[in-house]
Amino acid sequence: MIRNTLIRNRCLLALAFTTLIAQQANAALALDRTRAIVNAGDKSMSLVVNNQNRELPYLAQAWVEDAQGNKISDPLVALPPVQRIEPGSKSQIKIQITPAMKLLAQDKETLFFFNLREIPPKTDKPNTLQIALQTRIKLFYRPASLMVEQNSKPWQEQMTLTRQGEGYTVNNPTPYYISVVEVAPSLKGEPLKSVKPLLVAPKSSARLEGDTHNLGNNPVITYINDFGGRPKLVFSCSGSSCNLTSAHAG
């Protein structure tokens, strides 16, 4: 009896784990972007949420966090905090801006995070594990002095690298955040999987974490721009200094 119980429990755990993996790979609620920008002067902005499941309604729970991951309702708040989205339907979540936005730094960007949690309907199927998947994207406040013109040169191209032994530091002299997502030893080379994505704050530096000893003298940095694109920057290193030599759209 004890052995049969153990076998049955193991089967249930395996089923639950399989269900977990399947649901992680097939999120129902999808956002219309991978990052969001709130510009000075905006009273609000909207994000579109699509329920990709054609059979089941889902609850969408939304909230905003500060750069430290604390849930906030000022100077940004997500409305409505919870809503039902019907199968195959779209809806909007408004990011409402409060007067406290004027208290933020006006000479550099400020980082927030927008969170969307999908809550599936209750199932009557036995031995099924249900989970609430969550999407988290960066949300930037951009003051009036930093408004970007459509045809202006990308600020990410002001980035430089400093090489120290086998390590590299990314230097960001701009008042904007820079999101580094990949590094490679050449333009057509395979990205180094061990190197972690990096968010470099305005007017600061951050070290690339991972095995970077194969980057060589012409490292390639891939970053994410305002539209979710992934341009590539090719650098040339001499001694400890690495400067930009070319930029490629992505």
C-alpha cells in the first residue's frame, strides 16, 4: 500500500511539473510591447493586452513597481488593477500619471517596472496544477529635456567599453538607460551564452558578468532600443579602451 501511494504521488508530481512547463511555454495574456516610455507632459499612456487563448477568459492583474521592486501607486498607477479579458479579445491597461511625477529627476531617466499577471479560470480537471504567469517590462520616465527626435542619432552609440584583463565594463555617459542583451566576438559570431543581460543606469558604468575572455579585440554589443529593436554596435579595442567603429540596425 505504501509503495503504491509513493508511485501515485510521483505520478501526480510529474503531471504537475509537466503542466507547469506547458503553461510557462504558452502564456495566454500578451502585451503589445517589451518596454514602455512615459514622456514628460503625458497625462497617461495605454498598454494593449491580448488574450491569445481562444477558449478561456483570464483575469489580468496589473501594477507598477519602482526600481527596487516595491509596488507603488504614485507617481504611476495601473488602471484597472484587475480586469477580465474574454477569449481571443483585447483590452487596455492605462498607466495613470500623478502630480508627483514632477518630483522626479529632470536631467535623467527614471526606471520603473510594469507587471502583468494572468490568472486562469478555475479548472474542474483533477490532478491539474494551475499557476499565475507574470510578465514584467521596463517602464521609463523621460523628462522634457531628454525628449528624443525620431531621426536623432541613437544615444546608445555614445557607449564605450573598458577592458580590464579578461573582463569588460560598459560605460554609459548619457542621461538615458542602456539595455545590453547580448555580446559576441564578431558581427556574425555566436553570442556568448554565459554573459548576462545588463541594464546600465544613466551616467554610470557596469561590468559584464560571465565568461568574456573570448570577446577579443572587436566585441559586438546588442542593445534594445525604444521600439524593441536589437541594433548591434561593433567596437575596436586597443589596450584597455574600446571605441565604437560601426552600428548595424537590428
